[in-house]
Amino acid sequence: MIKSILKFAVFLIAVNAMGQNSLDAIIKNAENNNPLLGANALVEGTRIGATADIDGKLTLEEIPDGQQTIIFSFVGFASEELSLNFPRTETDTLEIFLKPGGEHMDEVVIRSTRSRRSIADLPTRVEVISGEELAEKGNMKPGDIRMLLNETTGIQTQQTSATSYNSSIRIQGLDGKYTQLLKDGYPLYSGFSGGLSLLQIVPLDLQQVEVIKGSSSTLYGGGAIAGLVNLISKTPGEERELNFMLNATSALGLDLSGFYSDTYGKLGTTVFASYNIGTPYDPADIGLTAIPEFNRYTVNPRIFYEFNENTKLDIGVNTTVEERTGGNIDYLEGEDVNDPYFERNNTARTTLQSGFEYAWQTGNRFNLKNSFSFFDREIETGNYAFAGKQFASYNEASVVLGSGNMEWIGGLNLWVDRFEQDLISETPVVDYEHLTYGVFFQNNWSVSELFQLETGLRTDYQNEYGWFVLPRISAMFTINDALTTRIGGGMGYKTPSVFTEDAERIQFRNVLPIDVANTEAENSIGGNFDINYRTELFEIIDFTSNTLFFYTKIDKPIILQNTQAGLFEYVQPNGYIESKGIEANLKFGYKDFKLFTGYTFAYVTRTQNGNSFEMPLVSKHRLNNVLMYELEEKLKIGLEGYYFSPQKLSDGATGQSYWIFGLMMEKLWEDFSIFLNFENFTDTRQTRFDSIYTGSVSDPQFRDIYAPVDGFVVNGGVKLFF
């Protein structure tokens, strides 16, 4: 009896042992042999899985007997499948090498730092809007780039005019004058031409948008204290590209654009043209336009010539002409109105730009680029007018030397910015002529696979404000393939200018010229630190996170004050502005679904004479939420939700918090697509919960605009591909 029980127990143990096989493995990056923390292994057709530790090690347990397929995967790497027969005759630990690949590893080459390295190899933190994301934002607002930037974590577009829609960029809560806006590395939108720039840049010919937050004056000179935004244009590809877009809105707006690119042997070309029209729109029925009447034409042809594989030249012309009028809607619709209020902007912009590149066989390069920009703008409101012409030129020669591990970049630049005001009123003119001579050096050093260092030094001489020495440093630590950190900082400066968003709000009426003899340039210092992590959750969800901590201090900021009866003057009291906070971005991917969540905390204060107070028009807490469902090249559906916390206003009041929701859909076929966008479908408007002006419609005194004024707008259209 006892023998029978023992035999039965041994049998049960043997049966129980069958199907409880285990497998040990180490998962590594095939390119550098580094272990992949967070990599996954899964027995196909079961729930048996494991996640690799910091050494890339994992153990699969309770694997059934027989032929089994093991799937090894990691975010951004091509998966590997291995068929094994269990129980195995060997008990060794397997080494699995995964190769970078798949949709998460598309190489994005960065232009803003001049090194043209991929984004994964840069110690400087660069955020890129490209590809599908850029196309989706273009569907929502094809006529300008406000939405493209406003829905990016840490960036807010601030409307400076209630009736004409003029807007500026705010990065990390700092005024728009501290952000440098570039087009293909050319600073084309500064000074007088900056006020309408966001409204006049059509995004449909852009390849990508690069954003560097924090002090970046070392890269392109003054004006990038808060950061820079570089708009990168499309260039000819291997295949011809011809597409058109037609978009219409429920606010009776229309956008028509076309883009063409092709190569003919050594010659290549791109041509972009658009026509944008808007009609007066007053959803609040208050008698003033939320969307002004406007007509805009844009034409941008470029020619690319390749003398040989090492020598290239490109030349382009960008022309924009626009008439924009906001104000009393009855007056704009042709009715007879006594003493109507209106704000009319007539602008004409022409930019000539050229670039030359010569590359040696060793990979070293010489670059020469030049731009000439002519801008003419006239502002008219009632019996007041302000007008002038701006000429700007940017010239740069640079060289890139060194190997892959040690790269040196050096160059010279000359920036000319001249403004001449038309003599219309008796107020002193605000003419100026600024010449800035710059010398810059950059070094990119790949110290090891775990540590990369980027340093830079710029010295500028400005004809009215003297010398500036601007160091910069950034470092990247690759702890493993799942975890990287960056830390960096630098110094910046901003030469005083009358063309700020404060003066834009009052159409530069009675604004006195800068008192150069008693004014210094604004200087800044700032730094940031970020942590990047990616893995797979539960073996099925791709997850990435990025957390950024930032700080910027600006000494002796220039402030516009009403110092005399009816006159406004820029003064420079002792004090400083501080911006500090956190940005956090989370991305989840599950099959055809993607969820993006971004949070920004920005605390911006100004200290003057020992007293500190919060800066107006800064949303201290912001949330960006986007849920996308996408069947590749077939269907896209996106739901968005954006939260803005209460903002301090210039008059001492506090605005209300609000949410904005949007829904986007696009159905794609091989040669065309149809899109439909319900923007702000909850009809969030400042005019629903707060006033935007005091006084009468004929003489409105506008308050700060901190929330949308156009409300719920539907737009849709068709895109054609040839």
C-alpha cells in the first residue's frame, strides 16, 4: 500500500514538472551591445511573459512542452521570433540581439543646431513636430501656424488684438519678444514684421518644426531667451510630389493651397502657393469681429542645383500680400455706420534667400547662406495710422569639421535690421538701424556610448548696445536604451525694440522711441534638465515619458509704461523676471490607438524694487490631451482636450479657467483624402463668461484676451495627391 502511494506521488510530481519549463535570456541592442532595460519576451498564444531588468536579463517560467514561439520586443526596435522545442536539452542563457527599426525609429535629422545629427544623438533638447502630426495640425488650421504651436506642451500663442487676431508665441510663460522665429535657419520674423507672422505662415509646405526651449541665443544671436522655433521647408525628394488642399470653415473662411516638387537631373524645384480668405465673423453678436475680414496670397518658389554630389546651391523667393480688417462688423458688411471702430492691416512681405554647401570627401562641410527681407505694413484705426518699412538681412558663413565622435562648428554672421517709419503723425518716429556682428563656435563630443557633450560660445557686437559673450553647454547621459537624461544651460540677450506685444495691442499709438543712451540690453541665464524613459507595459502598450524642469532669469526687463499724458515710453527699472516650472509628456500606444498627455506648470514672476508679482497672461497649469485612432493610410480619428488654468490680467483681475475640446477625422484613399474638424465644439469663448472690452462699440477699450473669441468652428475639405 505504501509503495503504491509513493509511486502515485512520484507520478504526480513528474506530471506537474512537465509543462513547467523555464528559459533565461539576455536582450541587447544589436548596434552597441548594450542591455535593453524594459525589453519583453512573450510565449506566443499564451500569457506567459517577462520583462528585462537593468542588465537585460529575464526569465520565462511555466512554458508548456512542445514547439513554442518566443517573441522578443522593445519599443523602437524590430521584434525577433525564436522557435524552441521544450523541454530543451541545453540550459544555457540565450543572448538576443534586437535591431533598431519600426515606425518609432524613423530618423529625424535636426537642422537648428547646424550639425544635422539625428534627434537621438543630440545633447541639446529639441522637440520636433513632423510627419503625421504636422499633417493633422495642418488639417485643423490650414491657414496659419497658431494651432500648430499652441497645442504643443509648454507653448502658448497669445492673442494681442481682439478684432484683428494678431498673436505672438510664448514659451514657458515668457513674452513673445523673447522667442526667436526662424524659417530654414533664417531670422525673418523679428521687429515690425513679427506682429502678424503667426497669421501669415501657412504650414502646408513644412517638412518639420523644431523647437528648442530655454536660452538659445548662442545658436542664432539675440532674441532667443525663451527659445526658438525653426520652420523647416520641404525639399525635392526622389519622387515627384504634387498635392492640393481645399478647406472651408463654418465661419465662411476658405483656404486653397498647392505644393509641387520634382527633380530634373541636377536641377530640383519646389513651388508652394496659397490663397486664404476670411469674412467678418461675430459669434458673440456683440458688434465686433472675432475673426476679421482678410485676403492673403502667398507664393514661394525655390530652385535647387547640384553641381556635383559635393556642391549644392538653392535659391528661393517668398512673397506674401495681405489685407486684414477687423472691428465693427456692420461697417465691414457694408452698412452705413456713424463713427465705426475698425483696425486695418495692409502688409506686403518679400524675402529672397539662398544657400550654398560644399562637402569634402571626409564629411567636412562649408555652408554659406544669405537672406534679404522687405516688409511693408500700414495700420489704420479710425483717424489714426501707423506705417513703415523694414529691411532685414541675415548673412552667415560656417564650417563643420571633424569625425563622428568629435565635431567642430564655427562661423561668422552679420544681421542687419533697419526700420523707417512713414511720417503720418506728429509723434517722434521710432526709426532704427541695428547691425549685429557675430562669431560662434560649437563642439559636439561623443565621449562614450553613455555620455555626449555639446558646448558653444558666441560673441556678438551690436552697434548700439555693445558686446555680448554667450556660452552654452548641454550634456546627455544614456543610462541604457530605455532611459536617457539631458542637462543644459546658457546665456542670452535681447536688444530693446519698440515692436513688442504690449505696443502691438495699442497699434503703436503714441509709443516713443527707445532712449538708447539710458537703456541696456536685456540679459538672461537659464537651464533645464529632462528625463526620458520608454518601455512596454503589460507586453502590449508602448509607453514613453519625458519630464523637463526649466528655469530662466531675465535681468532689467524693458517695460512699456504710460509716463506722460497720452504717451507711452519704454523704461528699464531695476529688477528681473523669473520663469520656472515643469513640463511632463506621456505617450501610450496600443494597437491602432495612441494617447498623448502633456502637462505644463509655469510660474512666471517679475521682481521690481523688492516687490514680486505674477506676470499677466500666463496659464500656470495647462493640460494637453490627444487620443488618436489610426488605420494606416486609411482612417484617422482624433479627440483633443486642452485645459487652461486662471490667468492674471493686466487690470488686476483674474480670468476664468476653461477647457477646449476638438474632434478631427480624415478618410484616406490612394489619390485623395477627405477631412473634417470640429474645433472647440463646446463653444468655449471669453465672451461667454467675461467681457473683452469696456466703453462703446464705436470706441472700445479692450481688455486682455486670455481665451478664444471665435468659439465653435467647423472646417473640412479635401486633399489631392498626384
